[in-house]
Amino acid sequence: MRAVVVHGAGDLRVEERPDPTPRLGQVAIGVSYGGICGSDLHYYRHGAVGDFRLREPLVLGHEVSGHVLGGSGFEPGTPVTVHPATPCRSCPECAAGRPNICRRARYLGSAAHFPHVQGGFSDVLVVAADQVRPLPDGLAVRRAAVAEPTAVAWHAVRQAGDVRGRRVLVTGAGPIGCLVVAVLQAAGAAEIVVTDVHSRPLDVARAVGATHTFTVGEREEVEADVAIESSGSPAGFSTCLRSVRRGGTVVGLGLLPPGDAAIAANLIVTRELRVVGSFRFDGELDEVLPRLGGLAVDPVVTAVLPVARVAEAFELAGDPARSCKVLLDFVTMG
């Protein structure tokens, strides 16, 4: 089988590897589509995501969809997607019902542990049966490739509380930010204001439900009830703190650079802001799947390229002026 493997910063290869065989309790999936995520780009560009550095070659990818080839509990041919997390189920966080922040969680395509957890950018992926999610009738396999990042967005909106009738600011119109917009629209937000440093992502934000957009640097006053920071920049976080009303809520979703970050933290105190983090997801994937057909997610996917053009796909995915979400196509040859 083919696999997309990163060996170090700037060293991305399509390699031939033996087809894996599922053991008892596992399922083999023929991957059709894989979405390139920001973490995949970080491993490709820097050989690391935050403090997680490559120590061995890593198959990238955790946003995948396809069909069951064989294994435990599923009929061959069943269209599916995958929950990429394997929490330990025994730490205090898991015991408290919050496995998304499990201290020992393993995640597809991650160098957080050694040996690394190999990812899903391959023709065949073998995972535990409890990670497999069959698709609802009528949900296309291609659309299901964005189920995982949509679940991330769903969890962030849940962290914000009830957004019905509220004005919400979203900083950063990358793939996750735009999916946050789509979820906010479905959740009943009255106004959705989106900012970004580029104009192209704001086009996508408007297509999925943003009511007002502006590029960073425009003079614009926003007094939001809720702000969701999805750019992963200290400047974006400070914008949220300055733009939310007194007593409002700020959700930190985008991962900031490693180490300490300078933000306008005094505003948390003087305005009595509620600031909450949002990390990955858990049961939200199961909530998203039956609703994914009705969410405005199609504009988020701006390109689909065959695996043979993986270098081009990664360069495109890393250029927000030209793309939003880029999918790898494991079905089309060439």
C-alpha cells in the first residue's frame, strides 16, 4: 500500500508499505479521502507540533473516510469514518467523563508518544473497532472526510455555551474557524463576525454563514457576547479579549505557539471574562455525523488532489491565501 510519511522537516514521501492485517477487535479500512490538518503541516514544515518532535518516520493524517475491507463487527464495503483518539480510560480526566483531555491519550498521526502513533494517510488503515463510525445513509464519503474537524468545531461551540440569538466573533478563518462558523449558524447565533489576515479565507467564511467579515487591521468595533479564537496567535487571542463584552465568554481553540504568550490578560480580570479552552472532542463526532449532511461545510473544501500530488497538496494547504481545507484522494490514480 501507499503511505504518506514525514521523515523530518521538509522531508515528505509517498512510500510503499506492506498491507496491514487486522487482529481480533480491529478493522481494516480502505481509505478514500484524508484531510490535511494544521498538525500535518507542522510536522511537514518543522518536524514537530509544539513540543512533540519527530523521532521516527510518521504516517500523517487523522481526518479520514473510506470503506471497511474486513475485520471485527462491520460488513465489508460499509462506508465509515474514524475517531482518531484512543484515551486511556483510567486517568482522572477519563474517569470524570472528559477523555478528550486524557493525559495518556494516543491520536492518529501524532508524535506525542514513542513509538509514534502512525496515522491514516495510507491506502489501508487498521484501527480498533470502537474507533470506527459507520456513515448515516446518504452521507457521502468525501463529505465525511471533514467530520473530524467539524467535531472539533462542534466541541468549541459547546464550550461557548448557548449561542442562540448571540453575536459571536471568530478570529481566524482557516478550516477550523470556518467550520466553527457553520456550526454557529446551525446553533442559532444571530450574528457571526469573522476576522482574518487574508481576504480569501473570509470568502469561505461568508459562504458558510458569516454575517460580517473584515481583515485584520481594518478599523472595526465589535462588542460580541462570545468570542472563539481559532487563529492560534496571541494577537488573535488579545482581539477576542478586547472585543467581547464585559462578562462575556472567550473560547481558546487555536493552539498558541509553545511557551509563554503575551496576551491582554488584564482584561480577563477587569471585565470578569469567562475564558475556557477547547481541545479536540469526544462524543461530538457521533453528534456531528447525522447532522453533517445539513451543515454548510462544502465551501470549506477548496481542493481535492490525488496522493501522487501530495507535495503540491501540502504546499496548497499551507497557503491560506489560496486554499482552505485540502483533501488527499486515495482512490484516483495519477
